[in-house]
Amino acid sequence: MNKHLATLALALIVAPSFAQNLPFETEADRKPKTVTGGNVLIRGARILTATRGTIEGGDILVRGGKIAQIGKGLSAPAGYAVVDARGKVVMPGIIDGHSHRASDGTNEGADSITGEVRIGDVLNLGALNVWQALASGHTSAMVLHGSANAVGGQSVVIKYKYKRTPEEAVVKGAPRMIKFALGENVTRKGDSGGSRFPRTRMGVEAVYRRAFTEAKQYMAAWADFESGKSKVRPRRDLRLETLSDILRRKIWVQCHSYRSDEILMMVRLSQEFGFKIGAMQHALESYKIAPELAKAGVGISIFADSWSFKQEGYDSIPWNAWICTKAGVNVSINTDGLAGTTALNIDAAKAMRYGGLTDDQALRMITINPAKELGIDFRTGSIEVGKDADLAIWDGHPLSVYSRCAMTMVEGEVFFERRDAFGVDKSPTKAVLDPIKHVVEAPLPPASKVYAIVNAEIYPVSGPRIPIGTVVLEGGKIRAVGVKVAIPAGAYRIPGKGLKVYPGFIDGFTSMGLAEISPIPVMMDNSELGTNQPDLDALTGLWAESAHYGPARYNGVTNVLTAPRSGTVSGQAAVINTDGYTSEGFGVARKAALIVNYPGSGRQVDFDVCSDEADASLLLGLGGSLGENHVDEDHLTEAQREQYFDLLGGAAFPQAAPKPAEPDSTLSAYFDKAIQYLADRKAKPSTPVDLSLEAMAPYVRGERLVIFAARNAPSIRSVVAFVKKYKLKAAIQGGSEAWKEAKLLSDSKIPVILSPAGKATLGANTTDAAWDPYDTPYANAGILAKAGVKFCFQSGDSSESMNLPVRVGQHVAYGLKPADALRALTLSAAEILGVSDRLGSLQAGKLGNVIVADGDPFELTTSIRYVFIEGKPRPMVSKHTLLRDKYKVR
């Protein structure tokens, strides 16, 4: 490349006049300011030991990476760092019993058995996902092989020592581990062209039996040779060596599993062949066989409440941890993590809502319990003298949605220290866990024509809080709200003392009732063929018996937008209740919005600085072109992303100017076609009817909402230009980079249906670009609120709708005001979706969609006591509660 040409082109890319003043995060920002060298005094904290109760205002002295003393009024020896933790909470570092972070490879799936491969050979402690785990309070994890085969590769237990060598990260003294797997991932039923044995669960068991039988013969042959009984030296086989070490109990088995039948099969197999199970991983149906697991001494490492993502996960329930704990099973909760920050602490807190376990019991599920399952409880998992100083410091109770991780130490060294890139820490939030209450499921009130919730604390949302008041429901609607309210004769009175009344929560985007189990095509009715299908009507295909309504309703979600998802113009969505008898009966607003997947709305990586020809060549190698300011992140490998980020070198850099936004030409052509058709029909009624184009009428006229799915900033800018061109009533759906365009959205009065942060599993809360501040997914909502952008929240996934309130609550710790969070879940959602005349606030004349809680509805210590939909109390019954009640008695 001509150097002068490169210099000129690069100068155009980084022209300072185009720079935007947006927060970013470099490697320099990730380097903690506090340096301890493994010697530190943590002073004045509330200490959650996990095994020995809570110490108020305590100190922890760390010497050489080990906890040397725990007490009060301790002194720091000369040269020791001091961390002032007054007003903060210290817990043992979180241990993730199932992770894929720090690994440059996951699956070797060519054979049914690949026990000779080792994750330890592909560890990468410089991966960004390691630092993101530290930012979430995690200190240790088991990094596993994938679940593509019955016997996968050997796994490894590590400390999250970011940027250190694999040798430094691997936990000394931890048992060797190996990944086994059962179920659909192994049988590969979704792969129609596959021919690898096994294809059934019977075949999976046969694989193990055959393998262990062969290993026993291999061990016997070597024993005969070494004893002199045989003169023939056996051929060394690394695969059989691994299987032999499993039988010798030198390697512990960590087994991917979902269904109770296959879990029990593996337990019996371990008893027959004598191998050690560290934990049954995922084990979603373990509650069905809790007594058998307890008797066998086999622990489980589970998701807190993930379900419905495949058939074998359909019977997963959030009471799994409670039932198994009560039976005496060691329970831990994991992430199956890949990337992003993770709210595993909040997943642990769910054990308090679903079953009423104590905060100590919940905390153990992410500390000492996984440490036992990984064989490292002698070193970590609790705050005790002599153990490694693996600690996480929080600005509030870690089981509260309002807390942030402030610092994470591994063996006394600080690997994460919070940096407030968005300036949200200036506004203190409530971060004290409410007292643990027994979870209450109130009996369903008797049938009545009128209900009065009396002497309750009322949150109308449309007006100020009423400390003590009454809500009257009659004829399907709210009849009256206030302090001095006349209660009709014969009304059934619900005592509201100590209770809080809210409008029902609204999930701004799902496919509830249309999509049930995604890998099963016959259970998915949200995706049609064709590019543009605007006349499709979501309410037509609504399944009244979907299992997703009940769990959402149990957590206060009374309404959702259910939408088709395919093509470009997907069809028309409906606002529905989460209870009913017929598809029509569920409906609140048919054809409430047109769904458009805006072309080119995938994530992008902006780049704007290169220092020499080599950097320019790298830019081109990543798929960019000189004079352009971005490459498509979807086309980058993980290694390329890391390589490019390293190019930035930790130096401050300006962000490139946004390119002029232009409406997408293909979508414009379709809208122009619809407008022309409607004009032709008006001028000449005999024009042949096209039902697809006919359906566009209220949308191109600006009468009804058009929802544009768009994540990244360039797409958002293009959507805004498109909306202005056609004068549409519109909203952005997704909007993970909406924070970058907050002013534009505010000035354009275009609202956003946000995906909330607060996930714990898999990709969790991943930033769009590697240099976005780590807490961007959490700060997004607060930035929009401050800019005056109207927004609501979406689960995006019908099974996740039940978690929407608790995920929204976590945004409050990152700049979103509690009142704004509540409004986003209620009135703002109703306004955006065009149903504020019926939903979203407690006002006379609106539908009687009301929830009654015994505390803060965002916190997991709160029970939703009553849910009213169209003025009638609805049973707090779901597929989950039915399974819970069936199996808890075992």
C-alpha cells in the first residue's frame, strides 16, 4: 500500500471535527487502581462468610493471598494496602460451576467419545469475557468442553486471573474433570443429515457401557503386562487412558443433563462402574428425583429458571433449587457462560422467591456449594481463615437487584475495580436487601361482581403515590382509586394493610402464544415464509393453552405484545392479556403494530484510529475499506475482534463521526409500492385488491405504530431518517446502541422498546463493541431517560417474560430512577403500544389489570399476592406450580 495514500485515507477516518464525545473503555481503563500484591486489609465491611454467618462492621486481613485474620479493629501491617469497605458488603468470590469463558475452543464433536482432548490446552486468560466475569464478582469457574458428544473433553478448574498465564490460573489441587453429556445435544435429533451413533437415549447409555467395558479390559491388559502375567505390551491409547482414570476416580465426571430419566441413568451407571460424579450439570428435572440424588450423594449445578428453550427443558421449574435443597442435595447455580457480564448473584436470589430459602442458603449456591462440586472447597468458596482471599465487594447486599460489584479480588490481588464511565454512581440507590419473608401464595378470592382492595399503598403511576387508599374493581374495569372511595354494597374486600397496588406490568415485545419450543417446528407459529407479509394477524394464531402465560402472570406481567418475527415486514402484532379462554378473549388490541426487521440492523464495530501502514492493513483485513468508518462485527472472528481491540492500545481515541443517515432503499421501495397502491385504489376502486398492500394502509398513514427492529447506531439513524421520510408513528425495538443516539431519538420523539440487561446465562449482557464500557447494557435505560426518550422494556422471549420485572429493577443501580423503571413497565409501555386508554395506570375507566404485592416488585424477596385481569382475580397457577406441587411431596 502507498504510504501517502494510507495516511490520507486514515486522516479522513479520524478527522477530529467528526468526533463524538461518547464513553469508551480501553485496557488501561480495566487496570485496577488499587494494587495490593496479595497483602491488604479490608476494613469495616458487612461480611457474608457463606458458612459462618454474617459479621457486621468486620475487617479481613489478607497476607500473601490468604485470609490471615477476620475480626474487628484489625490493624494493617506496614506496607499493606487498605481498602475502606465501610457501607459495603464483602462476600466470597462467586464460583461458576459451568462456564465456557477463557476457552478458545469448546466442542470436539466428530466422535461420540473424545476424552483425550483437553480444554486446558486452549485456555486464553486474555479474553475479554474473563474480565467481564470479574466485573460480575466471579473469581473461579470450571471451564468445560461442550456437550456435542457422550464423552467430551477434559475440563479444567481455574481462577479468573485476567491476562495471566494458564499455569497461573489453573487451581492447584483441584481434581481433574471431564465433560459427559446426555440428551438432545448428543443424539442430534435436529441434524437431519447426521449419521453419528447414538441417535437415541438408549444408544447414549450403550456408548457409556461399551466404553467403560473396553476401558476395564484395557486396564486388565496393562495390569497383566506390568505384573508379568502377560509378555505382550498393550498399545498405549490416550482415549482409554482417560476412561481408565475415570474408573480409578482420578477424574471426576461433570455431566450435562436435563431429563430426570437420563439423570437417574447416569447416577446408576456411576454406582455400577464406581466413578465419581462431581455434579449433574443443568439437571433441570432433578427435582423429580431429589430423594434419589440425595441418597446417592450426587450434587447438581443448575440454571435458576431457564426453560422452554427445547423440549427436554420444558419441565424446568424455578422451584428446582428449593425442592432439591430441602431433600438434602448440594445445589449450585451456574451460567453456562460465554460472554458479557452476568447476574448470577440475582439468579441465586431467585431461590428466595421460589421456595423461600434464606439469603444464606441462596448465597451458598454460588459460593461454597459449587466449590464442593469442583473439589476446591478446601481453598475457596467461603470467608474463613486460611482460605484463598477470593472476595467480591459490593455496594449493597449482593442478592438485591439494586447492588453493583465494586471490586473483585483473586488471592488478595485486585483484578476488577469499578469505573463509573457513565457517572451513575453519584445517585445512591437502595441496596439493602429486604428482610427475608416467607413466600406467600394467597388463596384466590371468591367470585364477586365487585372487589375492593382497601387500606393499601397505591402506585397509580399517572399520579402521586397514595400512602393509604382503596382500589375498586367492577365490570372488568377500575371503578375508583383514591383515599375516600365509596365501596359498593356487596363488594368483596381484600385487606391491603402492608400491601402495595400497581398497574399490571406490560412486556413490550414477545411471541407469547405463537412460539412455544423453538427447536420443534410444529410448536412455532411466529415465523412465516416470504419477505413482506404485512397482512398476517398475530391474534389469529394465538394458542390459548401456552405454558408461558402462567409464569409471566405469577410475576405480575398481565399484558404482552405478541408478534410475528420473520422476513422484513413480518406482520401485525397484538396486545394481549396473560389469561383467557379464547384467542379473541385474550386480545386487548388486535393489529396494534406492524413489525419490521430493519435491513442491516446487525451489530457493528466502529473503528477510527490507525497509527501506521500495518494498522491500516489490519483494518482492511478485518473487512473494512479506507474511507469507511465501520466493519460488520458479525463477519469478525473472536480472534479478529481481540486483534483489532489490541490495535487501540489502551489510548484514548475519538469516535468516528456518524455517516449521513439514509433510509434503506429496499424497504423504501416496498413502502412506496404500498403508498402508490393505496392511491390507485382511491382513484380507481376497480384496481385489483392486494390484501398485503391493503394491510399497510393505517401504517403508512401514520395512524398505527410501526415497530422497527434495530440494534446498532447506524441502523437507528437510518430508521429515524426512514420514519421522517414517511411521517410514520414508530418505535425502535431492541436498541442496544440507542444510548449513542439518545439526543436524536429524543428530538425525533421516537420511543424505544429496550431489551433489559440482568441475564445470567450464556451470552448474558454483552456490549455491542469491545470498547463500550462494561456496564453499557445496564446504563442504556438511564441514559435514555435522562435524554427524555420514552421507552419500555421487552423480554423478547416468551419464557423470559416472567423475569422482566427483576431484570428491569437491576437498571436502577445504573442510573435509572425507580419511578422511571415502574413507568417503563406500565404507562410508558401502554403509551408506546397505543393502549394507554385501557392499560398502564390505575385510573377509573381503565381495564382492571392490577397486581398486589407485599413489597418492592423488583426485588426477589417480594411475593405477588394477587393478580387481577379485567377486574377478576386470576389463579397463581402455572405449569411450574403444578409440577412443583406434584414433586415437592416426595
